[in-house]
Amino acid sequence: MNVEPAPANTATQALEQARNLLSFARGRSTQARLHVLAILLQAESALSHVDIENLAAQQGIEADRVTLYRALDWLVERGLAHRIAGADRAWRYNAQLGLAQQHAHFYCRACQQVFCLENLQPALLFALPQGYQLEQVELNLQGQCPACQARH
Ligand SMILES: [Zn+2]
Ligand SMILES: [Zn+2]
């Protein structure tokens, strides 16, 4: 799969991009998968289940909660989205394209949004003792995002 990551600013662009991505993924491209991926592509920060449900409802997407969650799981399975364990213990999701497989996450305590820090690759921060083979790192930072800082 070789898709150029481009910012999806409008709903139409996001849908188009989602359609492209799904055409490369094995498996059926259902309406729910398409719309959930488009929602993730459009979001500036990672989204919770409730966020996704609300956005789907706003966009007039007819899919019940279970269908949306299944679509989300499928996207994660296929590597089109990833799941983030938030500091508040709620799962959040973001699209995966263009992001390093392993990157740090930043939880803003003020607005409770989670951001993917694509340029911060946790694996590069650790020099493990000899004999240890690193396979996965989860780095969750907390603080204030730029928008919240600007408000103070
Ligand atoms: Zn914030
Ligand atoms: Zn991320």
C-alpha cells in the first residue's frame, strides 16, 4: 500500500480519501467502515467512541452503535486506524496513514483531547540493556495542548 497522506479538510475530501484507502485494504468496504474512516481522517485529535457516534449522527450516517464499533475494530485490525489508551482510561481512535507505527500520544488535561505526536518515536528514546529486544513502546504524555496554552 502506497498512499500519499494528504490533509483531509472537508467531509468530501475525507470520504474520497477513505474510499481510496479502503480500495487497497482486503475485505469489504461497507458504508460504516467508509464513514468511520472518513470521520477519523477529518479529526484533528483522536476520537472516543462517543465522539464517533455523535459525529456519525451529525453527518446523518445511519448505523447503530454496534455497527460503528465493529467498523472501528476492523479499521484497527487492518492497520488503517489505531487505538490509544487515554489517561482517563477511555479508548480513543485515530487514522493511521502517514503516521509512524509507533509514536507518542499527548493527553491535554485542559480539553481532554489526545493528539498523535508523529515526530516523537518512543523506540528511539530508549537504550535498553544488552539482551533485551524491544517490540512495543507506549508513551503517553500529559499536559496542555497549544490551543489551551494560548488561552491562558
Ligand atoms: Zn487542550
Ligand atoms: Zn496516534
